[in-house]
Amino acid sequence: MKKSQLYRFTNRIYMRLKHERFTLRFIRAPGVHGYCYPGMGLIQMNPSGDILATLVHEMIHDFYPNWREERVLAHERMMMAQLSHRQMANLMFAMGKALVRSH
């Protein structure tokens, strides 16, 4: 993934997290990392796992609901390997704000 593509994708995540009609919630479900409800503006994540990777994974499902799980996983791994520390921190900050707004 090119840096420009990574930048555009992370920017899409920031915009989605900021949107007032988007809801991000924590759920406690054994064996579940997260759920995405494309078109409903809702993502639920289990806080006991890697929440940043789960956020990226579920956002990919949200943006590309027709992608198969294998493609989503490959895209998630590629993104997580290339994110800078600053991008990770910014995503975590935006996620925190969305969680507070959603509750």
C-alpha cells in the first residue's frame, strides 16, 4: 500500500469516527473481536483484544461490505504493518472521542 493510499484510508476512518451518526461501542462477548453493521453506522468491539487492529478491521468491513473475510484480514494486516506511531495515536484518540460521544 502506498503512503498516499494509507493516508487517504486513515483519513476516511477519522471522518467516519467524527460523524455524529456513527456509533462505536464496546461489548464483552467471549471469542468475538468485533461486529460491523454496514449501512447502520455501528461498530461494536471487544475491549479485551487489540482494539486498534479491530477498529481498522471493522472499518474495512464498513467501507467494503462485499469483501470476503480473507481480503479484509489481508488489508488489515497491511495497514497495521505500515501505520506510523503518530497515525496509531491519532486513530486511538479519534476512537476514544467516538466512544465517549456514543455513550
